[in-house]
Amino acid sequence: MPNPDPSTPSLLAWFHEETVWGLSLSSITLALAATLGVYLGITLLLGVAQRRSRRIAEARAASGRHGAGRVAAVVSEVLGGTSHLLILLAALLVGVGMLDLAPRWQARVGQLWFIALALQVALWGTRAIGIAIRRYEERHLGTPSLQVSASGTLMSWGLRTLLWATIVLAMLANLGVNITAFVASLGVGGIAIALAVQNVLGDLFASLAIAVDKPFEVGDFIVVGSVAGTVQQIGVKTTRIRSLGGEQIVMSNTDLLKQTINNYRYLQERRIVFTFTLSYATTAPQAEAVSQAVRRIIESQDKVRFDRAHLKGFGANALEYEVVYIVLDPGYNAYMDVQQSINLAIMRELESMGVQFGVPVRTVHMVSPARGEGPAAGAAFQEASP
């Protein structure tokens, strides 16, 4: 059997000895194989983790353990924000790390590792913020179509800006950039911008306060100062109210929160206080009977709870009565119907009792002039109430 010529290099030896950019073909091939294996492995593990999280969420939701199910669903959604491009970059960095590189290139590989991880964390954080804002709107707004959630947009924008600013500054610091002066200039610039747009920022934070504290929502009937109407839209800077007259009133969010807001959304019943007066010609038995009659009249009404009816005091011109009752229906028209029915019944009852309502009365006494005084003295007269 012929011996192989020792001068003829074998394929394996050539593969080890041949170099590209100073690297052997064998090490490059090994790096490429490692890159492919790491990419396929991470992609496979990511898919398994997503599917398992989704199944856990469905199983926990079906068993009534909604808390754990929501956490698993969030994990599945956040993992869905993983960038395959960054996975490929990580796999390439694993392969490159297996090569015999110069120290300066090894430092660059370490920096790329940090950048890849930071970008992926930023993408996961962005996805998590989006999920949190969406669930916040679903939990607090119920039907988002009724309201453009300016507050949700503002919170999302602010949190994402803070997240990405932190990631970018961390990457710059990792690359060796001195960010101290940069951060200081950002602070000064931010103060200048805040002073220039302080009114707009005030309205923005007022919108955020409305969203978090919820003094009112779209569809609520509110009274603010002289403005009464239904809230139509809560914007970033203004709130739009449809008044009872039909016109649309636009109010600044900041000015709106500076005033006392009467919100009738949670009104379950109305406490009504009204007064009337009777003539001083009314006798004591009649005055007592009037209070009892008013009580009977109110208790005979539907959806009404009587509180009290008293002869409150002695006015300048008449006896003063104060009546308090509660309408169990929050509707304003229902209250007016009840009040009208009570007023008419009181009028009929007083007419049957022969009692008159009190009206301002003025009695004029003419004084005759004394002997020796002129006729002008007869013009003087004295006034007295009955």
C-alpha cells in the first residue's frame, strides 16, 4: 500500500493553518456554528417560555386564580417584545467571543454585550409600560371610547421617556462618554423649558390629577361656579362641558381644579329644604295644625321620606315655616314634580283651613296736627307692621 506523500498537506491541516484576517478558518467555522446554535437555542427557549406562560395564564384564569393568571399573561406579553435582531446580535457576540481577538476588540465585544442587553431591557420595559397603561384604562375607564385618555397617553409618554433616557445615558457611560456635563445641561435646559411652558405643564399635570383622583368622568353632570353641564371630553389641556343651554363650554384643567366641583353622578337622593310664611292673623291652633297637615301631605307622596316641618320663627311680616324632606329619586324632574304636588296640596289645605299666606304688609297711621301747628305737620305719618 503506497505511503502518502508527507509534502502534501492534508485538508484538516490546511483548514487549521489557513487564515482570514488573521483568524484560522477552523476558529471562524466554530464561531459560526456557535452563533447558529446559540440563536436557535435562545429562540427555542423563548418560544417555550411564551407558550408555557400562556398556558399557565389560561389555566389560572379558568380555575379562578386571576392574580397569578394575570402575572403569567404579562410575562408572556413582555417576552413577546423580545427582538430577534438582538438575539442574533447576542449569538454573534457569543461566537466572536470564541475567537482569539486583540484586547481592544475584546473590550468592544463587552461594550456590545452591554448595549444589546440594555436595548432588550428597554424593549421589555416599553412593552410592560404599554400593558400597564392599557390595563389601567380598562380598569378605571370601563369604556375607553367614551373618553380620549389623555392622562394615559401622558403617563405612557413620561414613563417611556424616562426609561429610554436612562438606558441611553447608561450606554453612553459604558462607551466611556462623560455624561456628567450632559446630564447637567439637560437639567438646565429642562428648567428653562419648564419655565417657558409652565402653564401648559400645569394643565398637563392637572389632566393627570383628574385621571388619577377622578373628581369627575365623561358623562358626569357637574356644577363648577356658574357653569353647569355634562362632561363631554377630558383633554390634555382643557375639559369640554355641554351646558344646560346646549352650548359647549371649554375650561382649562388647572382653573377647573382650583374651584369647588359639585358632581351629581353619585347622587342617590335629594334633601330638600323649603320655607313658606303665614299671616299673623293665624291662631296658635291653626299654626300647629298647619305643621301636621304638611307632614301628612309629604308622607302621602311616592318616593319621598319626611324629615321635619316646624314653625321656625316670627318674621318681620309673617310666621315662618321650614320643611325638610328627602326625595328618593335623584332625578331633578322627579324632585320638581314632587315639589309641585306638595305646593298645590299645601295651598288647598290652607284654603280649607281659612289660613292665608304671609305677605309684606305696611300700615300707615295718619297723625292729626296739634293745635297751633301748621298744616305741614299733618303730612307726618307713622309706619308699623301688623
